[in-house]
Amino acid sequence: MNALLFELGHAALAGRIAARLGAERGALEHREFPDGEHYLRVGSECANRDALVVVDLAHPDRRLTATLLLAATLRDLGCRRITLIAPYLPYMRQDARFQPGEGVTSRYFAKLIDAHFDALLTVEPHLHRYATLAEVYAIPARALSAAPALAAWIATHVEDGFLIGPDAESAPAIAAVAKLTGLPYAVLEKVRRGDREVEVAVPELAALVGRTPVLIDDVISTGHTLAEATRKLRAQGARPPVVLATHGVFAPGAIELLLAEGIARLATCDTVPHPSNDCAVDGIIGEGFASL
Ligand code: R5P
């Protein structure tokens, strides 16, 4: 492959993706001036080469400016097709105007990406009110399922699991993991009353007896969704659950909250760099890129 691969904040995953695709690592100097503005210098010959940019956008407002400036620089230096690989795609949860006057920020964020990149590859974006990324992004955009990585982790780490999704939004992903693992599953009902106020209703789950609950969500942010589900499950006498998420975004205090409710174990995919990363997605991304 003749493409150059650059990264911002995702060094380990980028290295593995480059190795899988046989892409050359692009030389990039990136630092901030004392006033916080970004300095970018590309040391690789770009003319007529495709570029891949792997970025951790979990805390997007810290990294978006550098991401857009890097794409603009690569274009200016002659790169042809520039693909953004954002393993975690932010802003997808504001997918409607829930209150009068709110911004539908998923759309505005997409416009910024559309303006600078030619294609987008991501893992398990929050597609709820949007059925596909094409409803939001104008560039070719591919949403990859994390189910194979999650299923492989469960197969090697959990005995007699029972998969549980905390809300209706998690149903398709849970069903996909259940299909790959052959494990039984249930989907709970959640009502969100605020950023840190969540109610989860857990029905009597007779099928849970003698099994280990495996709570799976696409994102852990404040941790309240899965902490509340854990609390309700434990109140029913369930075993301490294993908690699995594709994207561990983790607001301050999230992990402490989950531990305080008595989870048995926590693992995340490496879509967002974090010590809990234990499910590798480079294989999924490598295959996804090949079929973009
Ligand atoms: C919500 O729609 C998502 O699927 C997650 O359930 C949610 O983002 C988790 O957020 P938190 O950890 O703050 O409860």
C-alpha cells in the first residue's frame, strides 16, 4: 500500500493498523504554541499519495482543531484521498432537538469533518435516531460493528455468561454479540432524566440464575447507566456483573461509581486509549478499510 498513516493521540492502535494495512507511518511534528495554538509539520513526501489519519476524538474539543488542521495541511501538500479513522465518533448522541433551541450538534460536527476529509471509518457509532451515517455525513462513511471483538473477549474471559443491554438503543449490538457467542441475552429499559440521572428497570430474569451477567453498552461516559443496571441486578441476587463497553469515554468518577456498585470486571475496546482496553479493534478497522 502506498498510503501514509498519521495519528493524533492513538499511537498504539495506529501502529497496529499500519502494520495490518502495510501503510507507511507518516512523519508528523505536532505541538502547541504557548498560547495553545497548534503547530503542525509533515515530514513525509505527500504528493499524489493517499493518507489515513487515526485520531482519538473521545474528548473532541481538545483534538478537533488539530485534526482539521492536519487534514488541511495534508491536502495542501498534495495528498489525494484523505480518510479519517475515528474509532470513537463523538457528538453522535445529540441526534435530535430534544428541547426547543438546542443545536443538533451531530450534524454540525459532521459538516466540519465533511469539509476536510474524503472518507470516514468508525466503530460502533451511536446510531439511534439516525439509521446510517449517510444521514449525517456527506462523505462515504462506514460504521463498523465491534461485535466480533466483544464476542472474542467474552469467549475467552467469561464462563456461562448472560448478555444484558441496558436500554433499547443497545439491542442491535447485543443481538449481534449474542449471535456470535451463542449466549442468551436480555435488553433492559432505561429512562434518562439528566446527564447523571438514569433509571433502569430490570425485570425478573429467571434465566440469569447460575450465570454471570455481562453488561454491554456502546459508550460509558458518566457510568450511571451501567452502575444503575448493576445495582438493580445485584438487588435481585445476580452475580457481580462483568461490564463491557466499546468506547470507554469515562467522565471523572465513572469507574469509581461502577466499582462501588460491585462490578466484577471492566473491559473496553481500544477505540479510546485507556487502561481498561482489552478488546482490540485493529482487525475490524483493517478489514473495514479494505472494503471502504
Ligand atoms: C446512550 O444512549 C448510550 O448508549 C449510553 O448508554 C450512554 O451514553 C452511557 O452514558 P453514561 O455512562 O453517562 O450513563
